Amino acid sequence: MRHVELQIIFEREQLSDVFDAILRREPPNPDGGSSWEWSSAASPPPPQITSGVRPRWLEFRTGTLRWNEEISSVRPESRIRFTLTDGDFAEFSGAWTLSQVGDDVSVAFEADFDFGLPSMAGILDPIAETAIKETISRAVAGMLPRVRVVHEPQMA
């Protein structure tokens, strides 16, 4: 199983605003891009989805990876969890974990995935890891105005 981590810093934001922004991630647009892409500031924000199954996909080399994930938001823990229900991965799960750090909000995005093809893991996993990191980085860039993505988490 491959593990992906990103540390994201939302500068001069409140935890509740960032939590809400993550829950408002744009519903899928089947005409292209990924299901994490953010709508422009001119369009109305999509509704928050605090639990339930949500379709996802991302562009992967010459094709598209598709899956459905069950999400569960736990506001008192400042965590949004997701778990694969079905799709192109054999396993896919993770969480967004938020913490207020002074005037900023630090978000740890973590995901574990497995295609269920051990003989291809050495080829597919690094490509999928890069695609997930790039997609999440693009998605959070549009959530709020001041955001910085650190590809490897910093140790406290």
C-alpha cells in the first residue's frame, strides 16, 4: 500500500473557514479535470457535503481513475475522513486533519492506496502518488486566497 502526505498551510485563516472550504470541494464535472478542481470565485459555492458517498476521479497518464468515496466529517476532531466504496483502486482511504497554528491553519492531507496489482506497483504507484499530490495542490490553491502547499510534511 502506498502512502501520500501533503502539508497545506492556509495563511491568516480560521480553522472553521478552512474546514468548510474543504467540505465544499466542487462536485465532479464529467467533462474533464478532476473531481477536486475548485470552481471560480465568480460561481456560487457548492453545498457542503458533511457525510455520504461522493464520486471522485483524477486524470492518470492517458486515462482517468474513477472511484466513489464515503466521507465523514468530525468537526470536534477537526478531521474529514474518506474511504473507498468502489472504483479503480483496490483500496483508497485517508483524511484531512486541521489545526489552528497562530493566525494560520495547518492541514495534513493523508491517503493510502493500492491498485491490487502487486506486479505493477513499482510502475503505477509512483505515478498515482504524483497525480494525487498535483491534483490536491491544484484543488487547495482555489479554496481560499492564501494557501501554501508543502509536498512533504514537516516534523514538529
